[in-house]
Amino acid sequence: MKWDWIFFDADETLFTFDSFSGLQRMFLDYSVTFSAEDFQDYQAVNKPLWVDYQNGAITSLQLQHQRFDGWAERLNVPPGELNAAFMNAMAEICSPLPGAVSLLDSLQGKVKMGIITNGFTSLQQTRLERTGLRDHFDLLIISEEVGVAKPDARIFDYALAQAGNPDRSRVLMVGDTAESDIRGGVNAGLATCWFNPHQRE
């Protein structure tokens, strides 16, 4: 085996992340029919917040609350309540991507594996338990817990320290996002593999 460690991103690398379906399910509990137009409006708020989070301009808590501020005001509920309901809905609908389980099964025992994710602790832990994949991984590194997000090299440095500081030339980072996973891995001196099933450029 060429690698001593392989680190994977989580969302859309190992797991499906259909936020539209998750929001539709979540809003049913509030008697709201969440439309495609509603989702576009949500993403217009959510995507810039994620950029700010990955750049260290806001905290994970600010992201999670601010993306639901508008809906919280409309429904007269705290934004934190909506975010928690969304996390629960996403955990309920999650599933491994096709081929993910067989890949992890084939690698288990041959290489140490970890996850480095910008996702949130409550969702990541629950998904791994529900899908039965927790035992495949030696490390679970979550930006919310570390305090910095990919592509910041510090989260990779933290992961490698937790892994016992292996030779970086024998560590591979696998992810679907060129900016956070691939650029972040390269900046940390790691080999990278861009999972790009949709042929993005």
C-alpha cells in the first residue's frame, strides 16, 4: 500500500448531502411546504456564510444560526431550533454514496483512515453511527471542534498530529471540493485525490 493514511471528506465524498430534501422534511414539522424557490433563497444566504466560515470570518454557531434568521422571524422560533431540526432531518435521510461502503471495506486493515470535515459535530457523529461506518475510521476530525475549517492548513496539521505525525508523502486526502479539500490538502503538503463525479472544472 502506497499510503499509511487516507483522509476523506464527508459530504458528497462518502455521504449524500441533499440539503433540499432535508429542509423539506424539516419544514413539514412547521407546516411549511418548502419550495424550490425557497431553497434558492436559502442558498443565497447559506453559501456566502459557508465561504465566511471557511475563511475564518464567522464561527460555526454564527453560520448555523444566521442561515435560519429569516425563517426564524417568520415562524417566531429561535434560529437554533430550526438548525437543530435541520441537522436531525439530514441525519435521518443520509446514506452512503454508491461504492463508498465497498471502498472502505476494501481498505480496512490495509491503511489507516480518517475523516476531515467542515460539517457539524452532531450530524457527523450521528451519520457515522446510523450507517455503521464509525468503526472504519481511526480518526474523526471536525472543524467545529478544531476551531478552523478546510482549506486552512491548521486543520490538516491537527489531523496529522492526532495521527502521530506520519510522513506527509504517505498521506492522501480525498474530497469532492477543489477549494477546501484539494487546495487545503496541497497547502498542507499532502497528496490529493479529487472525487469529481459531476466533471466540474
